[in-house]
Amino acid sequence: MSPFFSGRRRAAAAAAAGSAVLTLIAGCSSTGSGSAARPSGSPSASSTPSAATGTPHPGKGESAPDAAAYRRWGLERPPAAPPAPPAKKITDGMRDGDAPKIVRRIPTQDKVVFLTFDDGAEKDPQFVRMAKDLKLPFTMFLTDSVAHTGQGYGYFEQLRDAPGGGVRNGVDNHTIDHPNLRTLSAEAQKKEICTQQETLQKRFGERPALFRPPYGNYNDATLAAARACGVRAVVLWEATMQINDMRYAEGDGLRPGDIVLAHFRGPQELKGTTMTQMVTNMLRSIERQGYTVGRLEDYL
Ligand SMILES: [Zn+2]
């Protein structure tokens, strides 16, 4: 059984989305970190993921990543199994043309958090190996102007399919050019959001349900544009991954249902730390705080 995908089914209605938290940690820009702890998380040369596991992805159902996979990526043990997702998602029952939900946290009492990765400039192949190895659930919010460069959307397709067994990670909308939408006209906002909806639908065969405004900045025109192009939920965040640890919108630790913002970043942006080392640091902190990682799409 996979720690990330198993768990007893439980009928629990999802409460209304959103909390009244007004503070929002700036996204998509800061990389500073208060901690000087040495990051880790690279697989050692003698146990690279492919060499050590041969074919680590059985591909059917919800097979578990083995404990050795976690150790390879600098993690002591697999995380606790996530709770069973609720019977009813926050967006269930929405009709075409309904205003999108605004979601900063998932309403739950369970010690589960949700990972999101933004923008898409850095395309570290090691992160694909890590995501496959750990069958890591996360949601990607992609900005076309950076996501399409280099290996392009093919890279994110690999990450979408990383869990294996037909389980997919979310590929969602983060505009075309990453503007501060509050500075744009309603028409320009619609172009930023709807064009990226079209681009992602064409590339991945599915219209994104989720949208994240760059920097978390939006206004009424943003919501109207998102609604017009089929967005079900505007997803914000409560915790932001830096290099070694997270910063929190409230308090000094994770809370149940927190959505964690991270970015596709490499050593240049992370002061020498790699993407996978940053993710290892994030998973360690989540585990240390007694939390596990859930799949946002199971709730939203
Ligand atoms: Zn961004």
C-alpha cells in the first residue's frame, strides 16, 4: 500500500472552502531562508534511483514506494498514510458559470498538507526521478512563458504521470506571462488566464480546474475572468517553502489542511541547493511536524 495513496475510505463532507486569513506570504519571488542548515537530498552515487531499483514503478494500482526509496532521497522513513479523502469535494456540485471557490487551506482536522509547485522555469530531471520514486502527490501551477522553454511541457507531463498506476498529478493554470493581475484591465486578465487554459487543455487534453494568480494578487476582474474560462477554484496558500524550511502565514508551523507553495527552482535561485534537495528539506520538515502529504485533487 502506498503511504500517499492508501487509507481507509471515509464519508466526510467537505466543509465550505476558505479561511478568513488575510495575510499571504509573497509567492513567486523570495528565496531567502533563515536557516543555515546544510541541505541534503541527493541520491548517493552508489545508489542512484534507477540503478538501485531497476523498475521501481509497477504501474498498476497503488503500490508503495519502498523504504529504500525514501532513504535514497535523504528521508528517514516513508510518511504516514494520508487520511482517506472526503466523499464530497469542495468543487462538487458546481455548475458551469459558477463563481470559482477561493481556497487557501483545505478544511480538515487531519494532519495532512498539500504540495504545490509554481511557474516551471527549472526542469531538473532528478526531480522527475524523485517524484516517481516517492510517488509524490503535488499540483503544478504553470506559467507558459517559462514552462514552455527548454524541454517544455513534456517535462511536466512526466511529473503529471509520476505517481504511476493511472494516478496523475495536477497540471493547472498560472497565467501566460506571470503578471500582477491587479495592474491589468479586465480584458488583459482574461487573456492571461483563458489563453493558458486553452494552451494546457490542448497540450494535456484536460481543461485545468484550478488557477493560481501570480503573487496571490487578484481582484474582482480576475475572478470574473477565471469564471468565464472554466476555473473551478482559485488556489492560494498558507505556507511557503524557501530553501531549508517553510514560512507560515500564521503561527510558526503547519496547520491541518495547509496548502504549501514551492517553486520549480534550481541552484541559481536556491543558493546552490538543488530542486530535489529543497524538496527533501520540505518533506523532512513536514514529517518532523507530524504531517503527511495528501492529494489536493482528492479534496478540490
Ligand atoms: Zn508564480
